[in-house]
Amino acid sequence: MKDNVATVLAPVQISDSVLIMYDNDVITDVCAVEDIAMYHKIAIEPIQMGANVYKYGEAIGKARDFIYKGQHVHIHNIGSLMIKK
């Protein structure tokens, strides 16, 4: 699995421990470094500035800044992918 973000299914507060699951198995445990609204994304590993952000195995954007593990991932820190034709 190349995902580097996951969707939180309940509101998360700073310092909360978030279990990341896939196929009913715990993949990792992440400590939230900021509050995250329900259905928003949390970084499950550090993401370098300019790197692709992956959700469900698909690139959903590029990191505008360095994103820390446990940080809220949303439009404030990821940008659109440029599609070449």
C-alpha cells in the first residue's frame, strides 16, 4: 500500500492516537499533531514538499509544504496535480 494519508472517521483532537486500518487489520498508529475534522485526511507518514499525496492508491495532489506525520492534510497544504495530455 503506497497511501501516505488516511481519512479520519470521527473528529480528532491534538495528541489523539489514531489507529490506521486496512482490511480490518491495524497498519499503524499515528499521533495527531493538530485537530482534524471528521472525514478529513491525516498524514500517516512524513510527506516531502512536492511529493505526491496518495489516498486509496491514487495520487490526489502534491504537497505544497513539508507535511508531518499526524498533520491535517487538506487544501491548505496540498495542491492539484497537473494532468498532461
